[in-house]
Amino acid sequence: MSAGEDIIVGIDLGTTNSLVALCDERGPRVLSGDDGVSIVPSVVRYEHDDSAPGGVRTIVGDGAKDRAVEFPERTAASVKRLMGRSLADARDDLPYLSYRVIEDEHAQARVELRLDEQTTKIVSPQEVSAVILRELKARAQHALGHGVRRAVVTVPAYFDDAQRQATRDAGRLAGLEVVRIVNEPTAAALAYGLGLGERAQGETVVVYDLGGGTFDVSILRLTPGEGEGGTSFFQVLSTAGDTRLGGDDVDHMLVALFMREIRELLGAGGANDEGGLGAFPPATRRALKMFAESVKCRLSEAASASVAIAINDKQTYERTVTRDEFESMIAPWVERTIDACDRAVRDAGDKVGEGGIGAVIMVGGSTRIPLVRARVGERFGVEPYTALDPDRVVALGAAVQGSILAGTTKGQLLLDVIPLSLGIETVGGAMAKLIVRNSTAPARATEMFSTSVDGQVSIKLNVLQGEREMAADCRSLGEFELRGIPPMPAGVPQVEVEFLVDANGVLRVSARERRSGKRASLQVVPNHGLTRDEVERIEAESFLHAREDMDRHRVVDLVANSRLDIKWIGEKLERHGGELEPAYRDDLRARLEALRAMAELGAADWRSVDPGEFHRAKQALDEASVRLQEVAIAASLREQG
């Protein structure tokens, strides 16, 4: 084994910038390349070069970013917002990108780069990310003096299965074994806890992570180990966020302002003129994006920032943006992050403890905006903790997790959570949740199901993600079929469904019919991820429709279970009715018909029956049929004798 084979580096693969770090006996530190630079802009330029493998050469980081205006159509940036996404998911970003985004045969977003007048190259976001990861790997190898092959890579907490899988694929393309996917705010908490030692122990902390493309907030408890050498726990209590909310959106607001006013200056009819934002050439869009980013950064330090853009030989667009104007513009954007904080606090509930929130850790370059820090401080009633560099803290935390996995750092255990509930579709279109959101990962859950039709030899299982009670209102992650079940009466097969979420957040689903031993399984990897507002919509609708959803789910389950009862009791009544007292037999038949009518009404329109009344009718029939069951069992014993 080479010197580097047992180490695990930590990588923050960011929308704007990326870093690689290592934690060893010297503690966690960010690694630099031979140029002494540690932060690598997440920007890649592709160049036609016959001498390079495949005829294409790549330039990564500052070299690509600094000349992005000169080569806009061959420079890929902000691709993290395309990872595991469809073209429709990315539509709002397209006007601000200098390169084209197209879709492949699976409707996944692909980057189309124009290398010259005749040559275009189509690459996936994973391939672009792999180029960045290869650069980080090379920097780590230069700093350490030996090879690097294993890494912990961070992702936003609200990245779904497709986005996490895309990140793992990027690592594999870069020649890295991604040994663990860690949520970015959780990684930040690891760095925070290690940096403050005993002062961090026993605290409940909030990690507010607002980066270039994504936002996450997590609430964690840092619990010290008992006794000397005891294990310290970093337990995530809840998480919330938005995978399409970040500093890029602020840049887009400023770009839209500049574009609108430039069009007015040119007499082109303003923002509503035909062609819109996309009518500007790629170089102009890229330049405006860079101007916007510069203005945003300067306004974090100064009360105003000016921009001057030469439009042509005779006209120059000049604009001063004040901090007050800027804060008025971004206020709704900031409030979206505060709304997510409210959801995380609500989900954590009593688990926060009597001491309340002990600290709020600010992570990500966008947390340097004064309005962001002010609103976060107001929301939690504590001064945000900014001692850790918000650009480096995630990479440092990833390195800490890498050292824990490698055995270098001992006595610490990371317990993360699952952001959205997981379950399967049941008879009638309801969702049965097997793992609820904010459950600790890894997680395992099993549930028993059965058939609803006599002689059924296969069962289709629809795996769902979401917070609503009905399958139609949740996201389908995939389907698979359990075949070869021996034909049996409805309700007799015993199908055990198991959900297993590993430490990386990857879901595996398996099903086994216990009588026959037949098995089927699925690793859920959907084609692309959640749309821009899907996470917020899922959670908001789960609260808005909570009572209605619960009633509907209850009626659907009662219909399915009542039909089985009606079938079983009806068959036994026909067979053994002659052995029963007439009054009892007539009472059972009346109860059967009443429940049958209620089930038919519920199946036609769930709103037409009262769930409580329905449940009482079913329970009354079940209790009344006990005597019939005894007669049926006695008859069966006589037949066997």
C-alpha cells in the first residue's frame, strides 16, 4: 500500500468555488497546489487541441474564470445547479448562462460548448464536475507528495438521490472513490465542533449554509462523550433548504437590472422588448454576470458600488447601486431562507432542548451579505458565528469526516438525517410512509403488505418521496415488480417491504413474499432531481392539506381493508350460516351490507363517508363476526378429524 492509500481527503464541490482539505495529526487544513492557491473557481474552459486526448484540452479555475468573457461559449460555470437535473428544471437559469444547455434522450440537462465555428462538444454536468475534481485531486497530491484515491465529498442537504448519484459519478470519472457523501451543513458543524473543543460540546447549533447555488439550514446537537475516550456525537435534528437558492440568484437580479437599463439606453424598448434577456450575446451575458458578482461583493463592505460598461464607441452604461437599493431588491430572497429556518426549527421541536439555540454558524460566501447576517441574528436571537472562514469550513469538515472514516480521528460519530419522507403506494393510491423525514441516516424500516385480489401472482411497488398522504401528490422515485407469488386468496400473501437508506443517502428497496420466498429489489436512482420549488411546495402542501389528506388516506385504507373483511366474512357466512342462530345470522348480514355500502361510497368519493363512522362500522362487524369465526374453526377441525 502506498503512503497515500489510507488517507481520505475532504472535498467541497461548490457552485462557485471548490476546495480540497485533509485532517491528520496536525488537524484539518485546506490543501494548495503548486501555485499556492487553495480556492479553485468551479469554472472549466474547453479548447480544441489535436495533441490532447480526444482532441480537447481543459483549463480549470482562475485560468478559465479570468478569460470567461473572451471565451463565453466554451466556458462552463455554475454546473452544480444542473447536476441530476432536467432541462425544464434549469429553465430559469438559461438566460444568464453564456453556454447552451440542451437535453439528452433521457431529458437530462447537458452542456453544449462551441469550441470553434465548426466544432461543438456536449458534456454532462458530471463530466464538468469531474474536471474540477481532477484538479483538486492533483493539488492534493502535489501538497502531500503522494497519490490520493479516496475522498469524502459534500453536497447540499436537500440534494436528492439523483443529485447525490451524479456527484458520485463525477468522483468516479475523476479517478476518486467517493467513500462518503456528507451534507454541507453537517460538515460545517464537524469543523465547528472540532475547532471549539469543549465549548462546542452539549450545544444545539444551527448551520446556515448559503452558497453560490444552494441553501441549506440544519439544526444539530453536539453531544460530548462520557468519560475519557468517550464518543462525541454530532446529531442532526432537522434540515430544510432549497437546492436552487443561492448567490447566483442575486447575480441574476443585478444582471436583469443592468440588461433592462442598457436596453432602455439603446432605445430597444426595455425589458419587455422581443428577445428578452437571452437576446444579449454570450460574451455580454458573461460580462454582466461578472459585473453583478463584483457589485454584490463590494456592497458587503461599502454603502454603494458603481459599474461602468462600454456599450459601443459612443455610449457607456454607468450605474451606482446603493446598499439600501440592493437590500430592497434581495429582501424576498433572504426571507425565503428565513422561511426554511422556521421549518427546520419546527421540525426539530422539543429536541432542541431547554437551552435553546447556542450558536448559529454561517457557511457559504453569500453569508457575507450584511442583510443576511442581520436577519439570521434577528431570527435566532444570537449573534451569528463568523470566526470560521465561510468559504473553507465545509471542506475542513469533510476532511474531519474523512479522518474519522480513515481511523485517524477517533471518538466522534456523525448522525445525519433524511430530508424527505420515503414510502410506497398502497391500494387506492395512498402513500404508506416507511421512513419519515428527518429520520437519522443510516435508516432501515420494514412493513408488511398483502394482495388485494384473489389469485394475484405479482405486485407492482411504486416507491415515493414526499410529505402528502396520497401517491398522486408525491414524487415517484421508481417502480419495480415482485413476480412469481403463488396464487392465493386476497390478503393471504405476506409481502415484507424493506427500505434501507445508507450513510450516503442512497435508497435501496427490497420486497419478499414470506410464504414463497420470492424476492425483488431496486436501488432508486431517478433520472433527475426535484424542480426548483418542489421541496418548498411539498412541505407547504403537506401542512395546508394535512387534515384532508389524513381523512382521505384513512378512508382509502378502510375501503381496502373492509373489502377483505366483507369477502372473508361473507364466504364463511354462506358456508356456515345454517349453523348460526337466525337472529345472529341476520344481524351479521345487515352489518355486512351496511359496510359494503359504505365501502362502495368511499371508493367512489372518499368525501362521501365519515372516516370515524366508517371505522366504527368495520370494527363492529369484526367484533360481531367472532362467533362466526369460532363456528368456522370448529367445522374445519371436524372436517380434518
